[in-house]
Amino acid sequence: QIFCEIYNLLDINMKRTLITISFFLAIWALYKTARYLYFKPAVHEGEVALPINVQLKDGSFFNLSDLKGKYVLLHFWGSWCLPCRRESPSIKALFDEFNGKKFRNADGFEILSIGIESSESRWQSAIIGENFNWKFHTSDFLMFDSKIAKDYGIRQIPTLLLVGPNQQILGNSWTPDSVRKYLSDNIAK
């Protein structure tokens, strides 16, 4: 009621200005909400991870279900993506810190890096340059049209999805810090 009284005290120009500002704030909020929903991965916490059957960088074949019982970080990234490259030291640190650890409810931790790429040579160079020394790297060089990106609804990178030992998605759009906290909280004592 007090807002109505204040509004009635304003002259017509002030009312127009207030309405204009309110309109633009509503448009901005709508844009931010739509953008968030568009870029949010299509998988949700608690869902069973979609199957991933791919050929790895070394030519071997990988099936996500082979890592049942472990935590698996699905690391969507690109050699061309500056935010991905800035995040790379944190991803490497996660692997170094948690690979080989025992958890209360899991047998270990692995990373599957999924390159959203168009150039195999740049991708290979980036893996070496970032010292990504884990064995699970894949890309089909179709950028966001890759099967995995489409299946998981990945429209922006970097994106981190943590898969639990029971193959359920523990969360989407994680940060390296949130992954570190979750894994630290679940290390076997």
C-alpha cells in the first residue's frame, strides 16, 4: 500500500521513467533466465548417466559403465576455449589429488575429457600442453554436434558433470571447487 501512495505522489514524467526502467529490468531478467535454461545441460541430478561408448585418443574403446563403482568427472572442454584453458590447472589438480584415493562409497576417481573440437592436432597439442595425464580423452571433432554433447545437452563449455559410483548424475554445471569439496567430503577415513 505504501508503494501505491508513493507512486501516486510522482509526477507523470517520473511515472514514465519508473515504468520504462521496470520494463527493461523485466526484459533483462527474462533474457538471463532464458539464457540460463538454454545453456543448462539436459541431464539432471539423480538421473542415470546416459551411455557413453566412444573411441579414445589412444585408439582403445571406452564404455562409461566400465567405471561403475567410481566417481567419474565428465569434463567437456575445448582447446580453443579460453575459459576451458584457464580452468585446466584446476582440473589437473583434481586428478592429481583424487585419482587413486579410496572413498566411503566408491573405488576411485577418473576423468573423461570430452573435447568439443574441430581440429585433432590442436586438441592433441592442448592435452599435452595442459599435462592432462589421465587416459580417458575423446573427441569426434564435430564440436557441439557430437553425439555426447547432444545426448547430454551441452551447449557451452567448460561444463563439468560428476557421475557417482552408481552411474547417477550427482550434479551438473559443477565447478572444480565444488567437485573438490564433494570428493573431499567422501574420502574414506
